[in-house]
Amino acid sequence: MIVIVGAGPAGMAAARRARECGAEVTVVDDNPAPGGQIWRGEGRWLADGVRFVPSARVVSGDTAAKTLLLETERGAGELPYDRLILATGSRELFLPFPGWTLPGIFGVGGLQALAKSGLAVRRKRILVAGSGPLLLAGASYFRSKGAEVVLIAEQADAFSVARFGAQLLRHPAKVLRAAQLQVSLLGVPTKHGCWVEAAEGTDRVECIHLRQGSRAFTEPVDYAAIAWGLVPNTELATLLGCDSLAGAGGVDVSTVEGEIAGLIAAGREDLARELYPRRDKAIRFAKAIDETFALRPDLRHLPKPETIVCRCEDVTLERLQFCNSFRAAKLHTRCGMGPCQARICGAATRFLFGWQDDSIRPPALPARIGTLIGS
Amino acid sequence: MLILIDGKPFDGPEDTTVAVALLMAGQTMFRRSISGEPRAPLCGMGICFECRVTIDGCAHVRSCQIPVREGMEIRTG
């Protein structure tokens, strides 16, 4: 039995390839349906004959006994495996700035996930900001649902983005996609080298203060969609002792790496090897994206002393400035020890201070006592 | 689809998540942080735990990951 954690592009590709080789495959996902974030709500389904366990969180695992501990809304249980593929995808990178905890401020993929699940954004004034190609994809989606995208603020400068555009010519499918996005965004103001400095509002976000070079300005909004890139979800892999992790690379890298993992798990390394050139090309493209949208150091100065950095435990920047490691911050301030288990502030403090959060312990996610006792 | 939000009935959309139903009902605050700030969904995908609410008596449930069901009782705050 091959067990795959994650039913996004990578998990779906792994399941399909392993199934084609005749393996028995079970896919587990935290969401009610397969598709991951990118294909959320599109009704995509797993390959025929693949067993799907929806709405299940992997709380921990035992690589010696070859079992995973799962928790669902109603119960818990152990899932045995012979081969295990972790295709846990990515989350968005969120960086602290004054006001970033206000209701109405989402991630870009975050607001898109909610909109895909049925949130009406028609006539809402939405600011899309941060960095990376998801800004354009998100803005295009919101606009297609009737939102007024007031501004796309990309922190990378126009020169980097133009240079990236020139590189696109080597990837014809990407040129087409980029052209479609540009057409869908005609008339939407876009600024490069522009970033969010603060958000304001009483009970929810009402306006966003931005900067572009020496010019500061304010945009009134209903919602803000702000994210600074992607962070791979490596917690479970680290917990289970993996030391070489694939990382976040977008849908093309995910798909081909998923296929490779599925083939290897099914014992067909020979077929997997044929995919290496495709994988290498996808990774080169992902690296070009990373270089283009590298975050500017100015963003490290966005949070003020009183700005909350750890949203679970409400730990402010000034309390963290006395710590010299993530471990020290955990011990002295409880930073990273709340329900999200540092999934948000861990990546933020890595950017702000260069800290590494290397102490992942079970449970990987908050779990009910009954789940842990039962195991 | 009728659900109860803090005791008040709301006729919300079907085939969606609790988080979306709450936002459609005009709910701005989902929970209060430990220092008392109002909080609402951030990541939309089950990572950040900012959208957690009490559903049918079960506390700390991530509303963005739970499909809405007829008669659900949701408590925020």
C-alpha cells in the first residue's frame, strides 16, 4: 500500500502514476475534496481506483512501525503504509506590518481559496499586494468574480519583472498564460517596487498605506490580499526524519516531482528517470521566479516595536528583539507555540532575523487528547 | 441553508465552508486573540488557525476547512 499525504497537484500526479503501475494507493488530505489550493472547487478527482480519505489531518507518524496517526472531525485512527509520499504543498509567506492582523486582510491565495469556496467578492474594493506571480493570478480571479481590484502592488522592481518577462520567451506555454493574465487585468493599476507599509481600521481593515520609492499613499479597501511568496509545508517531513526536501516550486515542479515519487514508490525508477529532464526544466523556471521576486530588505523594517509577529500568542517585535534564536523566542515569549505551531511566524522570523525553526515535535498539529491517547 | 451564528439564524449559501458562510453573514470577527484583538481568516487553507470558532459545541475548529451543514450552531469570539 502506497500512502500519499496531500491531494494537490503533486499528490494527484503521484497517485495517478503509482496506480498506472498497478499499486494500491490511498491519498489523505486535510480538505474535503482533492485538488489542493490551485484546483480548489474545480471538481478534479483522483485517478480511478485510488482510495481517498478526506478532511483528515496527519498528526504524527511512526516510520519504524510504518503508520500515520490521522485525526478527522469525528474520530482518529492509524493508517499503515508500505511506501509513503509526502506531497503537503505550500502555504503563503506572510510578513508582519502594522495592522496586518486586522480582519479583512487575507493572503492572496487565501482570499482566492475563500472566493473559490463561494465568498462573494462582487463590487468589493480589493488591494492585491506582496510579491510573485500569484498576485496577478489572484487579481485576475477576483476581477472575474466582479471585484474592483484597486491596485496590484508588487514589491519587486519593474526591471526585474521585465527581465523575467524576457526569459518567459523560452517557455511558450507560459507566454500564453502571461498574455491571458495581462488581458484579463487591462485597466487595473499595477505598481512595481511598491509595498504595503501599514493597514488601518477599527474592527476590520479600512485602508492600506503603501510606499513606492519616496512616495507614500493610501488606498481605501474592503479587502486586502497580501502575500510575499510561498513557503513549503515541510513540518510533517521534518517530523518523520526526512532531510532532503523538495521545496515549493509551483504547479509544474509539483506535478513532475509527484509523478517521479509515484513511479519510484511503485518500483519503476526506470520510468521515473525519464522525467528528470522535465523536472530540471521546471525547477530552472521556479528558480527564475525566486530570483525575480526576491524580497527587498526594506520589508524587514515594516514591523514596529509594538507590531505583533506571532499571531497565535500575540508576541510583539520588541519582545523578540531580545532573543537570539527561534528556540530562545519560544522559551522566553511563547512565539511559535500556539495552534499554528509556527507555520506563520516561523517563516516570518526566518526573514526578519534569519532564525531557523528546527524543533518539530509531535503532534504536528493541535490534536484532541483522545487522538493521542488512542495511539 | 439555515445555520445559527451566535444564536441568530442566517440563511446562507449551500455547498461552502463555515468560514465563507460567516463572512457572507457579515461577520468581521471570528475570534478574539489572547490580547483581545478581533481576528478573522488569513490563510483560507487551514494553516493559520485564525478562523477558529466553536461548531456544535466543539471548540477551536478551523472554520475554513469545515463544510457548512443545515442547522449548524456556530459560536464566534
